[in-house]
Amino acid sequence: MRLSLVKWGGTVLCLLGILLTSFNIYPTNIFLGLIGSFLWTYAGVMQRDTPLMLVEGVAVLFYLFGVIAWMY
């Protein structure tokens, strides 16, 4: 998969997650943010960009905590 598509896909999904959060549309916002941040984490790994991997990897963990809280 082309890295540019991964980055643009992650960007669109993260922005949609933010938009849904601003309208309190839950839990769809968490799932879109999770996928978007995961794509950006993958992009960071592919580019060997440690700060990007760190911030997005932590975001993925936080989103996973949100999914778990929503499920239980």
C-alpha cells in the first residue's frame, strides 16, 4: 500500500473522528479516531519517525481504552 494513501486515509478518519466528537456522536467517533491513529502509527513506523509513532501509538492505546469502557 502506498504510504501517501495511508497518511491521507489516517488524516481523513482522524478529522472525521474529531468532527463527530464535536457533535457528541459516540462511539463512532472513537472507532474512526482509532483507525485513523492506527494508520498514522503505521506511517510513523514506515518512516522511522519516532515522535509520530509515540504520539499516535499512545492515541491508539487511549482509543482502545475508550472502546473497552464503551463495551463494559
